[in-house]
Amino acid sequence: MPGFAIEGYVIVSVVLFALGIAGVLVRRSPLVMLMAIELMWGAAALLFLAFARQFALMDGHVFSFLILVVGAAEAAIGLGLIVLLFRAREAVDVDEVRELRG
Amino acid sequence: MSAVAVVAAVLAVAGGVGVIASRRPVRSVLSLLLTLLSLAVLFIGLGAEFIGLIQIIVYAGAVMVLFVFVISLLSAKNEPLERPVSLLPGQERWGGVAAAVLAVLLIVAGLRHAYPAARSVFDGYGAVRAFGEALFYEHVFVLQLAALLLMVAVVGVVILIARRS
């Protein structure tokens, strides 16, 4: 791969991460917020792999593997919580869950 | 970036826009699937063959099936749509502005730095053998951490869901 330039990957990763942040901030469906978090995991993994390629090291691969594992565990727990929330109060909008409001 | 990487990057960003712009959760899941598959293409283009394949199998396969399953579970009575108007005034606008500001700042910060020239990769970079050596010889603690995390997640989900009498 001659002429490898990391800047493009940095930009793609930042854009995906910002889209994930925007999804968490703007949307109110817990499902879509969880998907936006998955976007941010993906952006982080892409950056790890891009810098691993830049320095020709395998350590970034190990850490993006860890990101995959954490993302899968987080998705499982998050979806379990969403199902519980829906069972308890038919809530599909985080605005309806206001019991912790100060 | 090669032409394939550019196309995959554009598709990934388009899928990301689709995730947060779709009203219906099923369309969000399909957009996320597009993003994850494009990311897998980018990973493989970066030489990370093993991580790319794991991304396709674990993420685009298992986790997305979990999402679709939960959506179909929630949709049994009615479509799980959020309420049309936020209780927090200006949430959409200011949330979008905050994300855009963050994106600009991160891009400026990321491109200010002059990166050294990329090193040439060794033979077999990113293949299963190299990945296994890195994981099992150098980063065994990470592997054990991942195993512990997965176990905690499984036990936690079972306790969360099965606690109801």
C-alpha cells in the first residue's frame, strides 16, 4: 500500500464519532441512542487500526478487538435494559423515564 | 486512501447519517448495518483482515440480529417511536450544534499534528497468526479482561431479565 495517508482515516473516524454524539444528544429513543453508541465504538476501532497500520504494530489490533468485545457486551446489557424499561412502563422515549429527576 | 477505501468511507458516513435521521428504528438498524460493513471493508483495507472478519461476524451478524430481535419484540403492540416533540426545548438544534462543534475541533486537532511517514508492514501483518501472537504473547491481560467482561455481561443480563417472579 504505497502512499498510505492517515489523515483521511482520522477525518472519517471523527465524522463517525460526531454522528454518534449527535445521535445520543438529538434522538430520544433508547434503541437509536444505543445504535449511536455503536457508531462511536466503530469510529474508535477505525482510529486504532489506522494508527496500527501507520506504525506497523499489532497492538492496535488487540485494542480494537477489546473494543469489539466491550461493544458487544454493552449492546447485550443495553438491550436488556431497554426490554426491561419497555416491560415496566411501555417507554420507548427516554423523556418518559423521569423518576430519577432531581 | 485508495478508491475502495474512499467509497467505503462515504458509505460508512452515509449509514451513520441514516442511523440518526431515520424515524423508524428498523431503518436505523439497516443503516447501522451498512456502516458496520463499510467499516469492515476499511479495516481489511488497513491490513486488519482478522478484525474485519470478526467485525462482520460478531457485529454485523450477532449484535445486529440482537437489535432486530429487540425491535420486533417491542413492536408487538405498536411501533416503538419516540414522541414527536422533545420535553427539553431546543434539544435537536443545540445537540446538533454541539456535535458539529466537536467534529470541527477534533478534525482541527487531528490534522494539526504532522504524522511521520507510515512504516512498511511486515509479512503477514494483520493475519490470524500475527494477531494471535500479539494477543496471547504480549497482551494476555487484555484477553483475560475481555473474558471477564463477557462473563459479567452474560451474568448481568440474566440477572436483569430473569429476576421477575
